Amino acid sequence: MGKRMVVVGGVAGGASAAAKAKRENPELEVVVYEKSGWVSYGACGLPYVLSGEIPRLERLVARTPEEFRKQGVLVHTRHEVVDVDYELRTLTVHDHAEGRTFQDRFDHLVLATGARPSLPPIPGTEQEGVYTLRTMEDGERLLKALPQARRAAILGAGYIGLEAAEAFRKRGLQVTLLEAKDRPLPHWDPEVGALLKEELERHGVEVWTGVKVEAFRGMGRVEAVETSEGVVPADLVLLATGIRPNTELAQAMGVALGPTGAIATDERMRTNLEGVYAAGDVAESFHRVLKRPYWLPLGDVANKHGRTAGSVIAGREARFLGVVGTAIFKAFDLAVATTGLSLEGALKEGFWAKKVFIQSRDGAHYYPGSGPLWVELVYEEGTGRLLGGAVVARGHGALRIDVLAALLHREGSVEDLLALDLAYAPPFSPVWDPLLIAAQQAR
């Protein structure tokens, strides 16, 4: 009998692990159990389905269960793994469609149980009209609700809150964004938050910062949000207040968590239990700037986790060497990209850090259509070692962040950045690239 690999969770990390393992070692029996009705989809695309830019949810699906089957991977949707007996190498699975429970066995197990919204303890959360945006099912519920909605309140001005604000405005809703901290994108430095706030307000989003949400008013259906700064009428509320890893199954079977609260893994995505791996939003990564475990629940990271675990299970040599915390998102016409540590983050971590923040352009000043572009560099005083940075632009110019991310992976310095031969032509950059201007100022 061939070795049997069972994957718990079939979205990004789990689907990648299954597909890669089967491709590398066709002898493996590969089975995926996913408790929702959807597998192998790009949840990062959900805001663009809500805005109408992507016409259907189905567009976000990378592979259907049928396509997996053709590859030799058995995918079971609406099947929830409720218990694992590690000693016996068995799982208890509940089939929600048929209402039955059965046992299965494994030689290799991949835990890809993802994360779930971290809901604030606010009275009235259970009412109709209060939503989260994490899964395809969440997307389906919101798509049904949007045509009837008039006023939306969004709690939390992180990535999801900001992307949803744009989506709801494009659907013609009045939108109020409520953030407990003093700025949008509160984990980054204030200059970026100020640019975001201006862009949101320019597109008709009301931004309330430094506000505490106290209750959701309504008689079974939400009608308003009570806050420390006043009442916001709303017939649709989106909770975008963060997520936390789904580690219950892992903990029950004796898998160790790391300092972040997600599953601890090594470079091969192995846990403390022989034959058990973790991938995606339930697992930690290694942060190459901080030199310690870090939780970065993003789709591209999940895919890399899964691919690594799948290769290792298939008997190949593969390692996931970590992250530097790179992210990019769009708020209306503004693209915001960050990597590594903000100045606030670096100082909190004990670095002797400084920053420069400059405004330049994404093309030569004389080139038609060129626009403003902002660069922040965070670096260590004395050594000049780069610790992080941000690029804000109106378009693809923000992808310059990848240059900074590459340097962070190699522990590069301001001097290393200055020495780079970067591309130049008037439609794409001034003769001195904005990154080089920032590096000159830092030096």
C-alpha cells in the first residue's frame, strides 16, 4: 500500500501542498479535507468581486475538485476533520453534506486550517447585517446583501478594511471607516496613514480615527454603530479587526505553537511531531530582519509554505527561508507597499533606527501623465543596514518595494541600495530613481 498524505484545509497552503506532492511523487495517495464548500481559491480577490471589477466569485478558483481528481488528488469539500489520533495515525472526519462521521488514516499529515476573524466583544455583533470577509461563503453573503444596503460602517483600517471601503464606494454605498488607532494602516508610520486618509476622503469615505466602538444598535438587524465619538447610521457592518490562527485541532493532538500563537515549524514546514507539517495562515514563518518566528498570514506566503511541505513529503529537498514582511494593496488610486519594519516598529524592537521620507515622481517631470511617488526608508544608524521601507504611488510604481525586499533578504544597506543599477526611462522613472534619492538622503 502506498504512503497516504492527508491535508486538512484546502484553500491556499493546503491545495499547494497537495498538488505539489502529487506532482513530485505520483506514488503518493493524496487526500484533502476542506470544511467549506470551496477549495483552491484566491481569497485576496474577494474585495474586487464585491466591487464588481471581477464579475463572479468562481473566477477566484485556481483548481476545482474535478481538476484535482484528474491530477490524482482526492478533494472532499464540506468535510471537517474533528479529531486526530497521532499515535494511531487516524483522523475522525465529519461529512457535513451527508451528516455522517467516519475514520481515515495517514502517513503524512499537513495542517492547513487557516485563520479566522478575531471578533471584538461588542454587544450586537450577532445581528443580521454584521459581516466578516475571509472566505468565499463570506463573499457570497456580502454579495447578496450589497444591493439592498445604503450605508456601510467598516471596523478596522487594515488591508481588508481599506480594500472593502473602496469596493463599497464603487457599489454606491455611503461608507464610514472606524479605526481605534490614530490613523489608517496603523501598523505603519504616520506619513503613509496621512496619504491614505486624504485618498479615502477624496473618494467620499468618512474616516473616523481614535474611535472606540461601543455597540451595534438594532432590533435583530443592525441599524447603527455607537462609538465614543457619536453614532454612525449603518445597515451593513463589516468587521475587519484582524484574524487569528485556527490552532485548536493542532493543539488537541499535541502540535507545539510558537511565540506568535501560530504553529511552530522548521524550514521544511515540519512541526514537533514526526510526519506532521503545517502550512498557510495557521503556521509561523521566520522573519529575516527580526531573526525570529513571525506570523505573516498572506496568500503568497501560504502558497510557498504549501509548496515546500508538498516537496518535502514527496521526498525532495526544499526549504522555506522566511519572510521580511512585504505587502502591497490598493486604496482607490493609491498603491501602498511596505516591507520590513516601520520606524515605530524598529524602535520598539530595540534598533537604533532612523528614517527618511521623500516625495518624488514615477516618471520624468516632463513626461505626460507622470505623478507623485513617495518613498520611506528605515535604516540602522551607524551601520546603514536597511530595516524596512514603504513606497506609495498612483499605479505600478509602488512595485519598487521589491527592490527593498530583495535587499532586506540579503541584509543590504543604504550603500548597497545606492550602488544598484536601476532601470531608467522617462515614462517609468526620473533620471535619479526615487529609491536612490531616498538612499542619498539617508546617507
